[in-house]
Amino acid sequence: MGLFLSLSSVVGKSKEEVLFALKKYAASVSGDLVKSDSIECVESNIAKVQEANGNVTIYYPSDYLEWDDSAEFISKELNAPVFSFHIHDGDFWMYHFFVNGEVRDQFNPYPEYWDDESGKEVHEQWMGNAEAMLDYFPHLTKADISAYLVHWDTDENGDEKAYDSDEYGRIDWQLLDFMKKLNLPCEMSEDGEFEGDDYTIWTSRLPINNNKLQAKQDTAIQFASKPWWKFW
């Protein structure tokens, strides 16, 4: 099985603001977010949080399936541009770009992965639009990022780079080159691990392996007054 990676990058907000919004999202789905050094936890609940260049990136636990929901919530809560990035099974990277909780743009270089018969309409839906981002990244021009937003032909050589300065070609890790162009935090250690401060997150879909907190969570789920999607 290849790499599954999900992360949110929040533009123009502080780490404290982003953590507050993420904690609020977790609470809306019968969970919470706390510093990992304040709780006994397991790796499957640990998120990494980086801050740089006035932006913040959250690297979610491997079993976390709510990356789009989180990004949408944070974007609406903070009235901020937020990327929801995903690497799917080591095959490709993709994103949804939210502004104030609304999808402004989306990209997938290989949408036929899920549907071999996907036609022109689906390709256009997922082709990405560099101009949709330029208002939020004044240091960029369309030419700086448009070469990333292309359809991948799986019969072509994946070593081809979008830009000469890139580290990666048309593979899943091209995501890091894209993030660097946008000045989004994406630091990794020498052994390939994402850096950042550790936070423990859990939701109704990603329970925490802690008996005391599990009992608290089960009670919260049982007596929840309304579904999470009606939170706002």
C-alpha cells in the first residue's frame, strides 16, 4: 500500500488561531484537540502543526478521514483561505481550496483514477485554476504555479518536473514543491518525518486509545443534541 497523507494549510492566520478553530471542529464531532504532552496517547491520534511565513500547516494522523471537513470548518471559522491537501495511495496529490468555507478551486491530476470513463467535464472540474489563488499569494504570478496544474498521462515519464527548480517530478511528493512555491510550511526531518509540535486529536470517527477519555467521548456521542454537520 502506498502513502496516504492528509493536511490543511491555512493562509495568513497564526498558529493559535488555527488551533482554536481545529479544537472547535473536533468538539463539534464529539472530540477534542490537546497538546500531546498533556495526555497519554498513541501515534494514530497525533497531528503535527507547523507555522512559518505567516501560514500554518496541520499534518493529520494517518487514519484521520476528515481533512476536507476540517479545512472547510477552519476556513469558515477564521474567514481564511485554506487548502485541504491529500496524497492518495502514493499515486497522486490533490487539493480543495476553501475561502470563507466555500470551495474556490480544486485540483486532481488524474481524476479517472476513480472512474475510467470520466470525460471532459470531470477533467475540467478538477483541472485547477492558478488565477483563483493569486489574490491570496501576492508574491506569485500565474506562470509560477500553472505548470503544476496539469493532467497526468500515466504513460509518460513521471520524472518530468514542472519547474527546473523543483525537487520532484510528476509524483505524489510534487505536492511539497507546490507548497514551497506558496510559502506554506512543509518542513521534514532528514529521516522523512514531518516536523512540528505534536497535538492529539480525536473525533467520533477517530476515537482515542485512552480509557478515561474514551468513556467521556462515548457519553458525548450518546447525548449529542444534534449532528456535527448542523454545528453552524
